[in-house]
Amino acid sequence: MVFILGVNFPERNLLKKSLQSFFGIGNDTSSRLLARFNIHPTCRVGELANKQVLDLTAVLSEMKIENDLRREVLNDIKRLKETGTYRGRRHALGLPVRGQRTRTQIKTPVKLNRMERRL
Amino acid sequence: MASPWCWSCLSPLRTPRAILPSSTTTTRITTAGFHSTAVQYAMPAKKNKNSITQLKYRQGQTLRRKKKKATENRARPPAIGERKAMRKRIVLSNPNALEVEGMQELSPETMIDNRLRGSVLGLPVTMLDQLRAVQAFKPRQGWNIFRRPGTVLRRDALELGQLFEKISGDDPAEKGKVVRKIITGPKGSGKTVHLLQAAAMGFLKNWVVITVPDAYELVSGTTSYSPIEGSNPPQYVQPNATSALLKRTVEANSKVLESLKVSQKHAGLENLKPTMTLKDLAQLGLGDAALSWPVFQALWAELTATSPAPGMENGFQSRPPTLVTVDGLSHWMTKTAYRAEDYSFVHPHDLVFVQHFLSLLKSDKPTLKNGGMLLYATSTSNNPSSYSLEVGLDQMIARQDGVSPTSPDYPAPEAYSNADPRVLELFKPTAASGKEGVLELQTLGGLTREETRGYLEYFAQSGLLRENINEKWVSERWSLSGGGIIGELEKLGRHVSAPAKLAQPTPDVE
């Protein structure tokens, strides 16, 4: 088990997938992280040297990911609601925000867009 | 049956209670329109929970089907690596196949014997471990249908044998020559097996055999890489791949390497003693992957040394010639899956491992000072398209046909084709210097009809083919296989067909 940013990852896991398990890190960011530290794309967590783990953790801790990023997104939505914009209203009503049709296929906004929005 | 309705006023008729069946046996009495099955046996209809009236606010009226539950797989999955091991498994013998009587073995004598052309020579059993160590066998080459592994002595193999004979022979003009070849050919023409034959001949002649069985592994981003500090543009070492290369080399050549002693001083490896053998030296890089690249460089310097360094003359033995084979060359001519720090793709020629083996193709500097052979084969089964390589090979063909590089007929990359200058540079003509031969292109084609006959007779003698092998039949198979392409011949030969009459294979009868 290897600790990266306070999370314990099994050694057999792919490092790229493990990085992508953080909120805010996707395919592109994780690829760029690997390239930055010269880690090959199919590296397993267990193959990392100690220094690489520390480097990765140092960089990740400076990035806006996980709760910081969630808070930022929620704050943005809150600001929209408070300023009374159309987008904010759509967020609050549980309706699609970006002009999609509402006749069918709006399961996702129904599920997600509500007054107490969660991420 | 009488209708329960009154036909005049359409009111239900009263039925005497005694006629009705008792309510304990049937719950509902209805008539079924088109069914002949008794309705009372049907299951009572369930209440439909998902009726439209129960839909919540703003729920779509779309058809919802229950998802099928995934069937739970109770079987235990195979252990880690087991499936890959099965996939990569190499079976070299089949006890059900007949033993071929009078089958000759590959040996220094038979590999140059023109009379044996077209016959299948067995690989010496003692050598199989060495060949396995250098990964000369590949899965799906059909070794598992015969009693013992063997290869056809075709024209190209005989020429190869003669080259080996010349380079390690006593003739001062030929001894210590370096032969460089790129081997191409259509799919199934035997390029990889040609490399295997070369490795086998190298072992027979006590050469040092160094192989890269799959060039793809070095560029596919599956092995670790790290930049060399201070290199500009950045170059990268691949410690684990180098370690694997050393392992292959040590396992396969342990007898030769044990007989040679360290004779040079190497930067970065201060604790080497002159009493150490080259095998000990190579093994330093096996345990510690970080050391593997300096160790490989040291081993290479030792193998190409012609004289000992001052102060280390004790027990210096002249080094044997070296055979280097690489399979799947075109992977080294496209981009890699590795990324540089700025997220750009690493060029394969920036990997020092790849660069080392590619630099050997240049004949302007002495590379293998004790002679040897470089055989780099392209692959057709796993072949990325590389326009620059195509142009480079075309240029080589043109040069071999006598077209001058200054002539307008000389192939050049098309305008705006974005050909890779580093790849083209590799195939530029270089003059032969001393014993360094220029880079040649060898195209493997099909077997001749006589060789085809010898090869198919081997199938018959192994009990696979039950045909009367005569000129006409062989000629037919030769045409069917696209002019003797050996991979296609193997498919034809291993396809067991039931003949009209069981005739013993008699090679002498026409």
C-alpha cells in the first residue's frame, strides 16, 4: 500500500487510474502529471520510487482538487442563484441550465440540480 | 357451449348454481379469444406497479425495462499472470507427432552444406534453452506440431551460414567483417525464423548473441524510463528493459562470457576487478536496474575490445564476433508512447537503448571491432506505418539497383509528407570503412519448388500430411501459398485432410 495525498492505494493498481480517483483529475491531468515526473503510462503504484511518491504528493497538494474544487464549484452555483440569474434559477428548479429541451431526457438535472446542491 | 348472454336483450343469463364449477377450483371465469389453453390455469395477473398514473412529477413516459441481473460468475479468476503465461507459452515438442527418421541436426557442417538445401534441420536439443533465453521462438509459429523443432535450410539460410563461416573463419580478408542487413518480406515469409536461424548459427559458432526480440516493448511505454541528467536534448535510459536485455544475454551466452575476463576500465563501475569474468560484470546490472545501463555499456566495450587496457593485460582473450538481432524495426521509426516533461512525445531515437542499436547500422565508424553481424528485421504482424522508413527502404533498394543518390530517379520523400529527417538520416548511404560492410536490404520471398517439396515431405514424415507427394501436388501447393510463402505452406501442411485412399508418403515416387 502506498500513500498518495493521504489515500492508501494498493500496489497493484495502475498509477494513472489511481490519480484519476481524485476529484478534479482526469485523463489529461493525470497523463501530464506522469509525463512531468517521467513515469511511464502503465506504471503500477508499487513501482514508484519513494522520491516520486513524495514529488507527486507535493504537486497534488498544491492543486485545486477534491474538497477545494467541490467547494469552488458549489460556490459558483450559489453565486448564480444569489444574483438571481436565469442559470441560477434553473439550478434551483432542477431543470437543465444550458438550454437543453425539457420534454424528455432531463434525468441528470432532475437528480442533481436542487437547492442544496451536492457534488 | 351455450352462450351465457341472452341474444335478444344482451343481459346475462342466470345459470343454476349447481352447473357452475365451485369457486374453490377456479378463481376467474373468462373466455379466451384465441387461446386454446384453459384460462383458469393461467397465473392471476399482477398489479402493474409502473402504471402511468403512478408516475411522479416530471418523470418521462418512456419505456422502462428491468435490467437483467449480471450472472454471478462463481469460478475463481485465474491467478495474476496466468493468462499471459498461457498466451505466451511456447511448446516446442509434440509427442503425438512421428519422429522423422534420418533428420539431420543444425551444426557448423550442415549449415553450409548445399546438398541439404530444402531439408528440415533439427535445432540441437542442447541449444533450445539458449534460444528460449534470447526469446527467439515466438508463440504461434507452429513448433508444437512436430516432435522436435526444426527449420528449413533454404537459400537465405545457407547464405547466412556461409557468412557465419566466413566471419569466424581463418581467411584474413573476411575474418572480423561486419555484415549489416535489414530483413524485410511479405507476411509469413519467415523473417523472425530467419533471425532464429541466425541466433542458432551464432550459438554454434560460439558467438555472443544479443537480441531484441520485440522492438515494440521499448517504445510502447510499458517499461520505466528516466532522463539522463545534463543531456540536451534530453535522452532517456530504460533501466528495466536494459536489465532484461542483460538477463537474456547472460542466460544465453553464459559459456562464452564466463571464459572472458574484464580488460578495460569503466567509468561509473570502479569496483571492477580484472579477475572478474564478463558474466560477473553483466550480472551486476541484473540486481540493480539503476546500474543496468552503465553495465551494458561496459559489457559492450568489453565485447568490442581488441586489446586490453594498460595494466589489465592479465589473461586477455580475443573477443568472439557478435550477432545482434532486432525484430520489428518499424516501431523504432515512429513516435513512442513516452512523454517528455513538456508533454511532447519522446522520439524513439532519444531513447539511448534504441539509439545504441540503431547507431550500429552506420558503417562509417568501427562498431563491432571483432566482427559480427547485425540483422534487423521488420515485422508484418505488428507493424506501425512509418512513411519515413518506407522511403528509407525504397532508397536502399534503389541504391542496390545501381541508382545514384544524385539521380532524379532516386526516391525522395514527397513534398509536405512530413517525413522524419532523423529516420531518413539513418538510411543515408555511408561508405564502407575497413571491415565494416554497408547496410544491405535483404527481402525474403517464397521457397523454391524444391525447397517446398522438402518442407512438405517433412510434414508427411511427421504424420501430418497423408498425401502422395509428387511434383504436381507440390506445384499446386506452391502456387496456393503465394509462391512458396512458408507461413502459408505451413497452414496448408498442417491442415489434416482425409484423402481418398490412404497412401504411405513415398518421397521417391513421382
